[in-house]
Amino acid sequence: MRFEHLVEVNDASDPGAPGLSREQLWFGLLCRAEDARAFLPGLDECRIIERAAGALVRDLHFGDVVVRDQVFFEELQWMRFE
């Protein structure tokens, strides 16, 4: 299964909306990668299993169900969850 999710940031059509800098957005993405509990309802634990340059392997604990996923990234450019 392939799923792509794009999020619009800093809507140019709404000049009153507060903007995010690239660094602020990147910090939020890193928070989601490092500890996804605040972003995924029902997630009890997010455990980093392995770290490498531009990648993380983590176990996501939803009660008795554990999902292992990988996060790939290029700093300040993109992030992909598989």
C-alpha cells in the first residue's frame, strides 16, 4: 500500500495566519519522529530501535500491538515514514 500525505504550511491566501519558519516546521517533524505519542491517538510508547544518518527505526506500541516502522529524512528538506 502506498499513501502520500502532503500538508500545506503558511497559507498565502490568509495574510492574518501566523507563519512558521522552515526551522520551526522541521523541529515539529523531528518531534513526531522521535516521540509520536502526541500525534497518534492510542500510541502508548514510541521506542527508537536504531539510528543512522538520515534514518530511524522505531517500535510503536499500541497496547499489545507493536508496529515497527522506519523514518527517513534529509535535514530541513523532507521526511518519509515507512
